[in-house]
Amino acid sequence: MSVLHIFKIPLVIVGIAFFAGIFSKQVMCCMLYFDFGVILMAMPAVFTGKVLVGNIIIIQKGDKFSGICTGYKLEHWNCGHDVYWIDESNIELHRRFDVPVIKLKYPCRVNVYSLNHSVNLGIFTVVKDVLCFVVCLFWWILCVFITMNTIYNFLK
């Protein structure tokens, strides 16, 4: 059962009420803001928050390796910084990280953190995750305030 499955009932109710003309425009807007704004925007905010916490745990509890970033590559859907490092088993690993600009001159040294087959680039990954989390949280709070304002104006 997917997460979006729980939205079927409210969307069906809103659609039927809209076409039947049961509710006023203000009530319909309130329902739509609540369905799409408050509930739907909560999912990316919670998801990006979990990713942020997971990456911080990788940095704190994971192993630290020194890697070489060879530059930024833009190829179809797989774009990012190419990083090569050697793990504790002396295996050379490669991964492309989609993080903000690391250095202006390549190749450069970066720290790679690894824990339970998950890797990140430390502060570069955390900065990107914090920005994503703040944007999602801002939209979620904005949608909650719009919904509350619509409800308040309706009850007034």
C-alpha cells in the first residue's frame, strides 16, 4: 500500500463536492489547501529531515576516508562530482555525488564518510540536505498558515 493511496478518499470527496456544488468556493479552497498543502507537503519535509539525520549519523559514526574529486560531470541523469577513494579493504571505489560546488580547481582532496554501505561527502552533503529541508519545511509551514487563514476567514 503506497503513501499516496491514503489521499484517494479526500480527493474523491473534494471532487464530488466540487462537481455537486455542495460547498462554497471557500470551503473547497480550504479542503484543497489541507489535502495538498498540509498533508502532501509534510511528506517531503519529513523525508528530507530523515535524509539529513541519516547523513549526520554517517558522519558521526562512520569511517572517514580520503578521496580525490576529479571534477564535475554533467551526463544525462547522472551528474555530480566524481570522487574516487580506497576503502579499508584496499578496494578502489568510485561514486558521483550531487552536492554543491566543492572547489574551483580540480582534482582536489575530499573526505568520504561511509557507514553500512552508505556514503556521503560530509559537510558538502549536509549543506545540501539542510537547504532542501529548509525549503520543504518553509513550504509546509506556508501551506499550514494558508489553510489556517482560510479556515479562520470561513468561520468569521
